[in-house]
Amino acid sequence: MIRMEKITKVYPGTTALNNVDFHLKEKEIVSLLGENGAGKSTLMKILYGMTAPTSGEIFYRGEPVKFKRPVDAIEKGICMVHQHFMLVPAFTVTENIIAGSEPNNGVFLDMKKARQEVRELISQFHFNIDPEIKVEKLSVGEQQRVEILKVLYRKADVIILDEPTAVLTPHEVDDLFVILKRLRDGGKSIIIITHKLKETKALADRVVVLRDGNLVADNVNPSAVSTKQLSEMMVGREVNLQVRRPTQHLGDVCLKVSNLTVEEDGKEKVKNISFEIHHNEILGIAGIEGNGQTQLIEALTGICEPKTMELTLDGKLIRGKSDKFLESGIGHVPEDRLSMGLVKEMSVMENMILGYHREPEFCSKTGLLLKKEILRNAEKLKEDFQVKSSGVGAAVSSLSGGNQQKIVISRAFSRKPQAIIIAHPTRGVDIGAMEYIHQQLIELRDQGAAILLVSADLDEVRTLSDRLLVLYEGEIVSESMPGELSEVEMGLLMTGGHTMVEEEDLHE
Ligand SMILES: Nc1ncnc2c1ncn2[C@@H]1O[C@H](COP(=O)(O)OP(=O)(O)OP(=O)(O)O)[C@@H](O)[C@H]1O
Ligand SMILES: [Mg+2]
């Protein structure tokens, strides 16, 4: 289907791809692996006509092609689901899905048919999503589902998915994989970028590995290698993510949340919940996105005002806007790094002090920014977190997705917060970086921080948490200690199974 030959892409200060050959056959699923900044997205953007290679050639069904814009690729039947969403917030789900490929009924747009088709796709996928809701109301996970639906709707022959599963739950991932395999068996070709090696093994027919812009392997049979071997190919060393390191000394109550109710559009998204987090404790929140996590996080970080809540930090009442929360010592790693965690046009260095730029460390008494300190801070964090960029003066928009995430994390962690609200800390980062972020999170806890960890990655919450809550439709439906519940039991609770399953069944 596709041959890309000797593709090189040079950005100022970075060679993103160096002489890479890539091919895709009919009826196969290729998993493209590589560390953050390895060049995966760049290679796919070149194929999709979003950016031109510095040199190299592309052949589609044997014909040389030069896609100038994505529409050229789409016309040929190549579609891409991006790592960063490209939806129109003010449009509904259906409008977003059909935008650019509206079915025609004579001269009029056949909206009825389109609506019907979108509904069918949604139910086929078991995506719990309202086709008539505006996209701006959706969580990131839900937005990702809309992106996937969009590609399916277009019935493309070649489907490129750039980290489509980063924001999905295990159950949704299973559903997606069933569909992708069905599409492949029906003759489609699929390229999937993921940092989850389990997924690569479950789905791919062939694995291609990039490292630092170079091709290191392009014909790996996923069933012939272990995830350990795959991670070694990517990172060049062994990585172990599943080691539990529970807290040794649980401290006093640090963060106390009472009677939290959040209302949105007249609906209760969080229903009168109360919980505590101790010093030296990681409290994990598991649950399928859209069950109140976003609202919970926004209330606990001062981003939105809940209907009712009493929040105390070490006994002190906290209220006000988000800057007050930060100042009081409640750190935040937001779920959507691009809209809330970073200012894309600003440099790495500036982003690394965002929200903390008035602290005496970075700002003189007369209000001048202390450039030297800001630079020193950035250089240190870049080194510690191995942020790959051409320099700390580079704009954040030029960094790869995983490297952007590392900036958000490094900023929040380095302030040594008393308490910290963390959403999906490792979304989009490679396994080497994931291991590092997990270590840092544990270290922060061991230094006394109270940590609220919301993650769609069930493995992650189960490995890191000292205590686990399951959120379902805005309510806490289960509280357990790590290891007490199996993955299956957790999955059941996350989908509302608490109403059907008796206690005894759960502990069987
Ligand atoms: N517009 C740009 N300007 C400058 N450099 C860029 C630009 N886009 C990408 N790069 C650089 O090219 C390299 C490859 O980036 P790319 O986004 O392809 O990585 P990736 O493999 O997709 O990583 P991730 O897993 O983090 O998404 C990175 O070093 C990145 O900083
Ligand atoms: Mg990428």
C-alpha cells in the first residue's frame, strides 16, 4: 500500500528523522514504537501531508505521491487520528464526525442519514457518548472517541492512529481492538502508535521501532518477542513498571474533602462525596472518564466552583481561585496538557515556571523576573526529566507530545507541594519516562505529600495507589486497598457493576 523511502526531516536544531524507510502492506496492522521524540508523529504527519519531508519519497499503491495537505491524503483514502485533538469545540459530536465528508441528498445535506450512521457507529463501539452534545462539554477521553469515530465514518483504506488508546479505559481499548482487527480482516491497513507494549502484542501483525530518528527494526513479529525485549529495542535498557512500593509511614490527614457536589448544566456531576488523603499517601481514583473525574479535579484545584464543598489542607480551609490553591500548596497536573497545562507559544523555560512566576525564587521584590534563576531551574528540570528539545528557549509547540507532558510534570513536582492533584501523569510518555515519573511520584509521597491520582490507566492506579476509590456516575462506589480487588472486579465496578454484584462475589 505504502512505501516511504529514505525519509529525512530536519527542523532547526533537530533531525527528527534520518533516512527512514517504512512500508505498509494491505491487510496488516503495524505498531510504530519509539521513545518520546523518536520521530513517530513526524513520520506519520509526512505520510498524511501535514508536513513535507526534507528529503525522501513516498509511494502509494506503487505510484509516487506528494501530499501537500491532509485533504490530498484523505482523498486517496488515508486518514489519521491525531495525538492532539483537532475537533471544533462549538460543534456537536455528529457535526464534528461528518465535517468534511457530509453525505449528500441531492443538494441538501442528508443530516438524518448522517445522524443515523453516527448513532450506529457509536453503538457498535459501545462508546458511551451523546451524538448531539457539543464537543466542548466532553472530557479528553470522550473527545478521543470522537476522533476515532471520525476516521471510521470516512471508511478510509489506510488508518493512522497516533496514540489512540492513551485516554481510553481497558474495556474501551478491547472494543477498539476488536473493531480494528475486523477492519484489517476486511482489507484495511492500519498503523498504530502506542506506548503500551501490551497493546502492541495484542494487536499488531508487525512492529517497527524508531530510536532518535533512526529506524532500528522494521520487521519484528510481536508474538516472537516479549514486552521486555520490545522495551529494550526502544529504550536500549530494561524497564520495570509493575513493582508496587506501598507507603511505609502513613501520616496525618492532609487533604480533607467534605460534601463535594458539582453541578453542570443543571446536572449533578459529582454527588456529595467526602474523602480524606493522608500525608505520605497516594489515593487513586479509578473510573471511566466522564464519571465526574474532570469536575472533581476542577473543584479541588479551584478551577471551577463547586455547588458545595469544604476543603481543608492540614486543617486550614481553602477557597478562592486556582492561584490561591497553588499558593496554599495544592499542586496540579492537569488532564489536558495543551489547553490547561502549557502555553504552547511560550518557551520551555517559561512554561517550567508557569503559575509560579511570582514566587520569590523567580521574581524580585520589585516584580522583575529573575532570568538567571529561571534558566537554571529550566536546565535542571530538563536534565532530570530528560526533556528532549533543541534547548530551553525552544517553543513548547515544537516538542513531541511526551516531552510536553514531561514539562507539566516536572514543574508541578519540583515545587514540592503539600498535596497534589494529578490527572493522567504518564499519558503519552514512553515507558522509560513512565518509570521515572512513577519513581518521582513515590518520592514525593515519601517526602510527605498527599497525592490524589486520577488515571485512566488501570495498571497505573493499581500499581501506585496506597488506597483506591472507584468513581461511577459522580459517586464513590468502592474503596479498597491495593491488591484487594482484581482487574476484572475493578472493571466491573467502573461500569456500574456494584449494583449487580454482591459483596461476597467480589471477594471470591
Ligand atoms: N514543528 C517542529 N519544530 C521543531 N522541532 C520539531 C517540530 N515537530 C517535531 N519536532 C522535533 O522532532 C522530534 C520528533 O518529534 P515527534 O513528534 O515526531 O516525536 P514522537 O516520536 O511522536 O514522540 P512522542 O512519543 O513524544 O509523541 C522531536 O525532537 C521534536 O522536538
Ligand atoms: Mg508523537
